[in-house]
Amino acid sequence: MTGQTALTKARRVIVKIGSALLVDPDTGTVHRRWLEALATDLARFRARGQEVVIVSSGAIAVGRRHLGLGTNPLRLQESQAAAATGMVRLAHAYQEVLAEHDLTVAQVLVTLDDSENRRRYINARNTLETLLKLGAVPLINENDTVATDEIRLGDNDRLGARVASMISADVLILLSHIDGLYDGDPSENPDARHVPEVRGEIDDAVHAMAGTSMSFDGSGGMITKLEAARIAMGAGCRMVIADGTEPGPLERLEAGARCTWFIPDANPKTARKRWIASALKPAGTIVVDDGALKALRSGKSLLPAGVTAIDGAFQRGDAVVVKTADGREVARGISAYSADDGRRIMGNKTSEIETILGYRGRDEMVHRDDMVLS
């Protein structure tokens, strides 16, 4: 599958936008013409039925000018104050240009802890999945207003990759000031050759192409883009580095503009299933009846009605083993309920969950997308 085909056929696409592409460094204002062209690109994706997520930098760059913070390096608290001011203006700009295409924007702020703390990871993932299901365009940025030096993701390239992994995206697009990976820094070596494609894994030879300079391609640098590629490819997500300096970068990418594609050896669904089957340590066991076993083998989710027993003290989002009454392992998956809540609703109909627990959770005890049959 070519890069253009992968992009147009992708079910879920994430577009990461750097601050320098979006914000005028002298005035702190948004490049409106560029953003309007991006909105047209995104509307075309949505018209094809594709889900779109934006990971955007720029809040601090916008906010610092409006607070009169000048161009000197900012202290942590000044960066946080600038982000608080800039996020409002930046989100409003996105809302205005996407509203022209009848698209709804939903701002989502995250920190590193949201992608590493299991419960917060599940909450963030569920929120994004729900927004996409409802047809909204999530606008994601690192929550600079509360993050500190110790917990910051550090750059939105890797943030985009973490989000891609979180929601099983098919393609991650990094819009940059460079048209892809070269076998050397083209700003220093005029003979550096463009690399159109990287397959399989980011090995030492690929890392050597990026060199050691963090200034290669802006503040994040090519090194962080390769780290983003490693994270994305590990989740079965294709990633592309493309030149975003001129308006309409996604249209040019679809037309075959020069770029670098990073192609994993699995798709998002396969990678997630592999992760569930081998990388997660089960925290408990769910025992099912014959009816539930038959449903699982036909590709359906595990409902509370088919559960006969629960062992362990797991939490929502933990891995569990699914077994039959005689102890045979039939599946592994991620539980949508804690062990305590699971015991309360097991054997009951989905329609009774809210009455029993006092809140409406998921219909399934373990969704089929979060399960691997043994």
C-alpha cells in the first residue's frame, strides 16, 4: 500500500502541528490563511468518513505576546501563564475555521501522567473515542498550565505518538519545516540524501541519520520525531513527516509530495491484540458460562450476564484472564469494570447495570476489541 493510499483509506488520522507553522513569532498571532487551508483539508477527510484528531502546539507562543512576556526564555510559571492565555485564543481560532465546515472542535488537555497512569489512560481513551464517535474533532495539547519540568512530555511529536497508541490511530502526520528524514542534516550537508521510507523498526542506523543536534528541524528536532515514530510503529500506526510550511499540506501529501513514511510490521488492531496477549500481566480472572463462551468464539464481547465468578482484586482497565468453569483459559482482555463492581453486576442484564451500580458504565465486561482469544 502506498503512502497516499494509506492516508486516504485510514479510518483514524492524527495531525500534529508545530508552533512555528501556526503562529507568527513576531506578533504571536495565528497564521489564519494557513489554518483555514488546514480546515479545508480536514473537512475533506471527514467527508470521506475518516476520523480526525489534531495535536497542536502554539498556546505558549500565542499567550506570551498577549501577556507582554517578550522573547526571552520563560520561567516555568511564565510558560504556564502564557499557555493558560494562549489556549483560549488558539482553541477559538480552530473553532472558527472548522465551524465554516460544520465541524465541532473539542479541546482535550493531557499530561504525561494521563498516558502512564492506567486509570487516567482509560479515561482519556474513552473520552477521545466518544468524541470521535459523536463526530467531533478533538484538539489536543499538553496541559502546560499544570505540567512541570519533571512530568512534561517535552514535545508534541511524542505526544502525537502517545495519542496514536492510545486510540489505535492508523496514520500520524507530523507537519514540519522539513520534508522528511535525510541521511544527514541537510542544513549542514548539501549532499544529504532524502529517505522516502523506513520499515520495521527504528534501529541504530536510522538514529544515526538524525545526528545529535536537537536543533535539526526546530525545537523538537529529528531525534524526537524518530522517537515518535518508534512509539507509533510499536502501536501499528504509520507515521509520516511532511513539509507543512505552505497552506494545504495535507492536500499536497495526498498528491504525492515528498515526505518520509515510517511503516510498521503490524496494523493498530494486530499490535493492540499482541500487546494484550503478551505484554500485560493479568490481575485477575473472570469465569464464564457456556453461552458466553459460544458468544466469544463467534467474535462477540463478554457481557455481565455470561459471567459466573470473578477472582482477584483488579481495577477497571486491568488485564484479566477469561476462563471456563473447569479452569480452561479461553481469552485474555482488559476489563471495563473493577473486580468489586464486576461481582455486583455479573449474571445480570446490561440494562440493569445502572440500577445496580448507580452509574452507567460500558455495556460489556470485556469488549471484543480489548480481548484476544486463546
